[in-house]
Amino acid sequence: MNRPLATSALALILGAGPALADVTPAEVWQSLQDSYEQMGYAVQVGSEDASDEAITLTDVVLTVDGEADAPDMVLTLPEIVLTAVGDGTVRSVVGGQMTLESSAVPEGDDEAVGFSMTMDAPGNETISSGTPEALTHDVTMPTLTMSGRALDDRNEVPLTATLTGVTGSQTVTTAADGASTQTFEGRADALEAQITASGPSIAATDAPETETAPDATDAPETSEAPDAPAATAETDDFQATITIADLTMQGDGTSPAGEVNFGSQPTQALQAGFGGKGSFAMGATSGSFTASTLTADGSRNDSEGSFQAASGTLAVGISKDGLSYEGGLTDMTTNLTATDMPFPIAYGAAENRFRLAMPIVASDQEQPFALTYVLDGLTLDDAIWQALDPEAALPRDPASLTIDLEGTALLTQNFMDPDFPQPVEPGPDGAAPMPLQPRSLTIKELALDAVGATADLSGALTFGEDPSQPLGKIEGTFGGINGLLDTLVAMGVVPQEQLMGPRMMMAMFARPVEGNPDQLQTEIEFREGGAIFANGQQIQ
């Protein structure tokens, strides 16, 4: 696996902590250089004008050279002015329009891909206070405007985004050996982003060429040669707008001592103690989009949509103990219409959240993983129900789905390495072992409630060298299944004669609960040698 763009970007963000850190302008600038150089960035300065009370730097360029398919990154700051305020603090201001460009040439391709971006932050300032060993940085940016585009000669994909009312505070503590820890928190009143994309239509590109009209000199003298059709540029277009209110963020990070480089040696950096976590919270969120694409028959397919949510969260963490990624939305609604759709699609949910946690540093010891997904209070628009169930035979109560799993696994290769996964020799069965091998799985909850039927499963399994032969037990209950099947037959969705197969499967894997024939229960047991028992009866 090639190290993605996010790896270098994360190193840049987390490495920015100690940058503006100390009590005099000279010490702040030295800290700035040391911080980025330790992270693997080359620092170049066009000119420097220094005194005891202030330092002015112009054309400051931070560069990191990518490896393999990883991107090169160049951040340019036209001017940095660091001034001693007189009360033991240092005021730092970035002047002019900043630029960030990231590019890489994928293997087997001749053209670079990536993006370029400009950033404007008028009125920005950072006040650093404290001691060299324990510094606090208070940041203020009335507005931060970002404008970028993809490095693509065929397609235009400009993006603009504006953050307003940005404030933040960061504390950096540095140990005697150079290791540092940092905490941060910040907020913004609002974020507004727009994207407008256009480019040659694939349908137009793949269309057969039209024969040109015969040359006038070859036409019969008695008739005038027709004009050749004028060439027209057929494009696909996309526009979107996103608005988010009341953004907040907080987190912490650690940087180990020494010349460890997360950008080029992520695994070694993690093993040395590099890590961090951050969480974001959002208030009311809304967005809309329009799109127009050319179809194969020459017509256009126009679509538009919108979404809203009352609130949202996102959290990311990375350390030698693993990678975690989670988020969610509350009270969300979505609407979508398109020329080629028979009816509009609209749905909503009270909650939609997820969580993924997994190991990323190889070890001969088992490491934990987890996966959670919750979709609660799902409702469909009447237009969808009218198309699926015009007679209203099915219950239309809000549906829900819950998946909550955790377990342990053996990771045999470092996940963050650029060449993950590495080829390995096939095992005795002729198949190459997977780099992530499960050792245990706990089904904390696997539940579904929809159209009058319910399912609820839980259990625990352990795995040896052969994951296809687990040991353990899964138990579950089901409700409303027979009633749902009868309703589907009445609706004409399932022919009566085709119900025998499903009912036989139900009889094999489940048994009715005493006194409630529409409530079923099951117990699936996995035993030594690959044997499987359902409710005490061997089925394999």
C-alpha cells in the first residue's frame, strides 16, 4: 500500500505545534526551524531581518520530498514577523497569501496529480507566553479563506472555503531530552465551502467520431456540398455548497526526542512515542448540490440534492496502540432528484454513527480491534413507500440497524509502511496468509428492526491458525419473520410456492419460542474440526 496524502498532511499538522514557541523572537524562530526539520521538512528563507526585538522573514518555504507514490508538498509563507511585545510574550503574524501545493506522479503514469491551494488570513496573530519548557499560544484569525484546485489539465475543480471567527489555544511542554507534549482547543463561528467542477464528458469522449462532409472539390458540380457540423465541447458539471455552524475542536499530541520522522518513517515514529488524537464537533450542518452529465444517447441527466443535520462529531486518533476513526450525525435528512429517477428519494434518520479501531504496528501479540455502526430512526419518504408498497401492507415504523463488534487480531506487517501489504510465501493450503489474522470476535450486538421484523444476535468466537474453523457460539432471536413472509406473498412480491425453501431454512436454524410461534430463537455452535451445530443438531 502506498502511503496516502493524508500521512504527509498529518505530519505537517501535528508538527506545527512547537513552531511558534518561546519567549524571544530569536528563540521562536529557532524553535520553528527545529520543529519542521525534526519532522523531515526542509526550511528555506529568502531573506531575514533580525534585531533583539523583532525578526522579519520573507519567502519562507517548507518542503518535503515524497517517496514512491507519496506526494511532494511545498508550503510557502510570504512573510512571518515575530515581535517582542514587552510583557514577556511574543506576537507572531503571517503576512500575505500563503500557498500549499501537493503533487505526485502515480506509478505507470506521466502526469502529476494533486492540488494547489492559496490561503488568506488577514488580521491573524499568535501570542506566545510562558517559559521555553511550558508555552501557551493563543491564536486569532477573524477569517481564513482557502481557494484551491486540482492539478488536472482536463477538468476544472475549484474549491473555496471560508472559516470565520477562528480562535484557539495551544500548550506545548518540552522535556530536557527534546520530547514534547501538546494540547489544543479551538473554535470557529462558521464554515462555508463551495466546489464547482466541470470537464469533458466521458460519454462525449467515448462517442464515435462523426464523418466529416465531403470536400467541396469532390462534390458534383450540380449540387453544393453541405457544411460540416460545427464541433461543440460537451462537458459534465457539478456544483455544491456546504455550511457548518459552531465548529469546535480539541486534542493532544506527543513528539518523541531524537530525529524521528513520521512523514517518511511512520512506524518507527509511532514506536518511539509519536501520537495524537483530535475531536471535532459541529452544529447545524447543511449542503446542496446540482449536477449535469451527458448520457450515451446524447441527452443530459440533471440531478440535485440536499442534506441537513442538527449536529455532528468526528474524532481521529493514532499511536503505537492503534488507529481509531469515528463520527456521527443527528437528526439528518437527505433529498435527491434526477432526470433518470422515477421518483424523488428522501429519507431521514435520528442518528447515524460509526467507529473503527484497529492495530497498525506489527506485533507477535494479539491486538484489539472494534467496529461499530448505528443507524437509528430511519424513515423513508411517502414517494418511496408508494413505489414499493402502494397498498401500505408493510409497517412503516422507523427502522434501525446496529452492528457492534470487537475482538483481537494478529498484525504481521506494519500497516503504515508504504509497501503494505508485502507479498508473503503461501501457507500449507496454497493461500498466502493475510497480514491481519483474527484471533477472537465478540458480537456485542447485531440487531435489525425493519418492516415489522426484528433480529437480535450476540456471541463470541475464537480462531486458530485456520480462520475458517472458529470455536464458539452465536445466539439470537427473531420476531415477525413469518408475518413478513405472509405479507410479501399477499403483496405478490414472493410467490407462495417459493416460501418452502425459506421456511425449511428457518426450521433448520431456528425454533419457535414456546407460547409465541412468531418469535424464533437460535443457537449456532462451532466445534472442533469444523463441526457446526444449530440448536443441538449437527448441520456440518
